[in-house]
Amino acid sequence: MSVTVEQYNPEWPQQFQTIKSELETYLKDVAYLSIEHIGSTSVPGLAAKPIIDTDIIVTQENVQPAIDALISNGNFDYLGELGLRYRHVMKDPNQSPRRNIYVCVDGVAQTRNHLGLRDTLRRDVELRNEYARLKLELASKNTNIIDYTVAKGVVVNKILEASGILSKDELAAIKEANTIGENFSALRTERLLLREFVMADAEGYFELESNEENARYQDWPPRTKEQARQLVINNLRDHNDVPRINFELAVDYQGHFVGRVGANLSPANNDKLPGESTIKQVTHANLWFSFLPSVQGKGFATEAMQAFIQALTKRKRGAEEGGKWEFEIECDPRNTGSWKLAERLGFVRHSLTKEAWQSKGEWVDSLVYRKVVGDA
């Protein structure tokens, strides 16, 4: 999904006041310190994504009471810290206007970062104009949110240095947090876009996972809407883990969610041979994929998995470090679509285990295909 940046809208401050009033109702029994309008929409004259960013600032001991109140009184989802300590991300079910809600600990670097960025841009016209030009330029190039955040990093650090409220170590930590890290930049193929999940994918995920046909060879029955939503939340949390073990990307076709591809990583046996002084790392990756029935038979799964596997091998594990990637696709042999896709991807049949486990009241065979990428 490309980032949308708009010229400053004078309605944004009033939208924040509406959101603030709602939050005050939910937090009536919580000793919070303040509710702050932060982010680019809080800076008069600054172009911004049309999303109202809001910090609920509390002392450390009131973090959990604030989270609990938002969940119980406002039906919020708690997404976790998402890679930034002391900044707890809450998903408001009300997204009119669109908003990001954070519960932040008073005085910590991340909270001072939010306030310092806002206050500096409010008073420094030159920095504000430089930041606006960059944001509009990135949006004009259809930049995805991961690359957008990384590309802004240099100017953001320049603004924070000008604020004078962060130490050198704190600035370095924020700079590191704004790098791509373990996140995936968007992957474009001839027809598809593979990208990190966002909460807006919950409906598409439910359409996919609630389908009887798709669940036929899975260990679980069709998902409920709440289960699908929770799985999207899990994906959001996973792509902020360091090191990241679980990778799952949404697949878009012509702007619509059509499926998902994923991998779970783990160390495998090493390749040290007699007489060798070093160990070549082997990273094992269990792969999966699932696509809506309406797009099956069009080669989308093959196209997406080829791009996904290629992107994984370029990461800082396995083959790039002189070791190997050992990719595995395990499936029910009755699922001919799965094992035929594995063969199209160049995977080799590794094993067939009869009656490997019980699933939905019946014994199921296990067919495993493998492919090794990296040094021989």
C-alpha cells in the first residue's frame, strides 16, 4: 500500500479534540498526565498523512491501567510496543477520522522524541518546509510505508538534533529504529505486490481464512472474524521482533488482498566437515502460502513464492553469509496444488510419512519437499 500525503488540513486540530474527548471518557478512572496531538498533523502548515497521531502520556505504573481502560471501555486492540520500548500501540475500532493511539511513558526518549519533533517543526519554518517537500516527494513516487519511514530518517534526525532534547545515544537509538531492520520492503513482481501486514488487512484475511475450501487441508477449521483479526495483530507484532523468526507477507493484486505467503525460520544442522575450520550456517525455513479461490489457477502463488524465496535469501542469514538456506514445504499429499507448486519452484521430494498425525478426526499423511540455496 502506497503512502498518501496531503497538504495541511485546518480541520486536523478539531479532529484531534474530538478524539481527545473520546479518550478522556475511556480514561476517566486512570491517572494519566496528558493527551497530546503529535505527528505531522499537529504542525500547522505541514503536509501529512491524514492520520491523527495521539499520545496518552502516563507514568510507568499507570501504563497497564490505561491499556486496560482502553480495551474494556473503548474496545481497543492492544498491539504491543512494536519494536519501540515504552510506546504501547492501541488500535481504536473507530477510524473516522483515521487515528493512531499510543500509551507512552512520561520522560522516556521515545515520548520526548514525539514532543520534540512536533515542537521543533512548529517553530522552525525552514525545517518544516524541508520535511514537507520530502514527504510529498516520497508520496508522489508511490512509496510504501516501510521505505517511506526509512527515507525520512535523515531529516527526522536533523529535526531532533535541532530540538536539543535528546542525547547522542538517544539520537543514535532513534536512527537505528528508523532503519528497515527486520521489516520487509515491499516486493513487486510482474503482477503482484508483497508487503507487510496492516490492520486494514483483517477483512481480507478473514475472507481467505474463513473459506471452507482453503481450510480443507489445514489442521484448523475455518477461522472466525475475531481469530482472523488476532492473526493480523500477531503478524504486526512479529515484524518488529529482532531477530525475526516468523515472516508473513500480504499479497496484493490490483490493490486488493488476495493471499499470503510466509516462513518460519530456525537453525538447522551445520555444514562443518572434517578438516574445515569454520562452520557454514544453515537456516531452515518452513514455507506456507494461501490464496483466495477466486484467484487460484492464475499462477499467483508461484509468482509470489518465487519473489518471497528470493528476498529471504538476500537477508543477513544463510547464503549471504556463506552458508545455506534449506527451504521446506510440507503438505497433505491429497493437496495436489501444494506439491505441484513446490515442484514448479524447483523443490525436490524429500519424504512421505504415512499417517503422520491426526487432523480433524482422521489420520493424515505428510509429504515434504525441500530446496537448498547457497554454497554447495
